[in-house]
Amino acid sequence: MTFTIPQDWPEESREAAQLVLDAHGDPDEATDTRLIWHDAGDWKRIIATKAFHEHRFPAPHIDCVESVLDYHVPPEKATELAVFDGSVMIDRTAGEISARCHDEQANFLALNLAHDIVTGSRTPREARDYYAEEFLNARRKGPTPYMDGLRFTPKTDTKDPDEPILSDAQLERAVAEGEQQG
């Protein structure tokens, strides 16, 4: 049986989700508001959502397809990634990075450029400029190497559980103090 996107999804979200369905087949999980594919192509996870966000970089479009990778982003690079593109998201604890756009190709572009920023081969401004150039090349049907797939190999074991700053003794004292308070 072939999956059908719910009819109550807005046309913008239906169109974007259909692109993922066409590329990866039926989702592994489906709710009224989201579809999820696990280990789909290069991605750890792809999520298509009923809700979409207006995004104006590099030109007005909608964001409703999120592509997720295992990837370690050093904390000092987080601001640079935020300056580059607000639709690139980092989950440091889970060791994931994702991009949310209209389609996988734009997510490849965003995450390839995010990798360039993390590795120091581009500044956020250079990445934004290149993003706009490749976006236009896609419309011209020109070469789009950053949209064609990942230009790096994601690593596993990218989780960062951080470091504790409270000792067991401090926690035990806090519990005891809480019990005294009533």
C-alpha cells in the first residue's frame, strides 16, 4: 500500500512531502502533523511537517522538510552557523545537525556549507554568498555540486553529553535541604 499525505495539509507542505515520498518511499512513522523517514539516503532522519515556516534567505520560500545528520559542531562555531542560516539547527547533546528547507537538495546545500564553516574553509558571509550563487544556478539548470549530495562523510558517536558541574555531595545536600523545607 502506498502512503497518502493527509488532505488537510497545506498545499506547500503536501508538495514538499511528496518530493520526499517520491525519493524515499513510504515514511517509517506518520502522524497527523509529521512524516518521518529513518536512514533515508544520506540522512539519519528526514522529517516532513504539516506546519511550514516562511524563510526569505536567499529568496522567499517555505521550510517544512528537515534533514538530520550525526555531526559534531564545536560550541564556538554555533554562532557562525546561526549567522549563516537560521534554518540550520544544532543539537549538541544528541550530536546532530539539521537543515530545514523545501527539499533535500537545499538541505544538502545548507549542510555542506555548514560543514565548510565548521572546518574553517568559509566564513558565514562567504557561505551565504555561495548559497545564493548555487540557488541561482539551480534555477538556470547550471552546475550545483553542493546540492547534489553530501561533500563530507558524517561521523558516528557525535553526542556531547557535556560535563557535570555539580558533585554528588552537592546534590545530596540539596535533596536534604528540600526535605527540610517540607
